Amino acid sequence: MESKTEMNATQMAMRKFLKQLGVTAHQELADALAKAVADGKLQPGASVPVTARIEVADLAFTHDVTANLVAPE
């Protein structure tokens, strides 16, 4: 693995974006799942399908990732 000093500007910008995406998405999803359980909209332990899409309009690029999340107990 490269050290941060060996990365170029492109790699650093990509890592910064992906870190921000991961941290903020995790926080928002955890809050939304907990609220849905608290409000009775989801049962604890329920499987919830999720799709994340990244778009870069200038590149005409999209990438989707799908998975199932589990509502907190």
C-alpha cells in the first residue's frame, strides 16, 4: 500500500471523497434505520434492500452498489 506522501493529487482526492462518502452515509443510514425501528416502521433485525449510486455527470459515469442492511435490534 502506498503512503500518503507517495500518492498523487488524483489518488488523494479519490480517497478523500470515498472516506467522506463512507462516513456520512454510515451515519445517515444508521440514524434512519434506528428511527424506522423506533417509529415502528421496521421490525428489529429486518432486512432492508439498499442501492447506492455514484454519478459523475461530466464523465457520463454511474456506478450502483446494492446490498441488504439489517435494522438494529
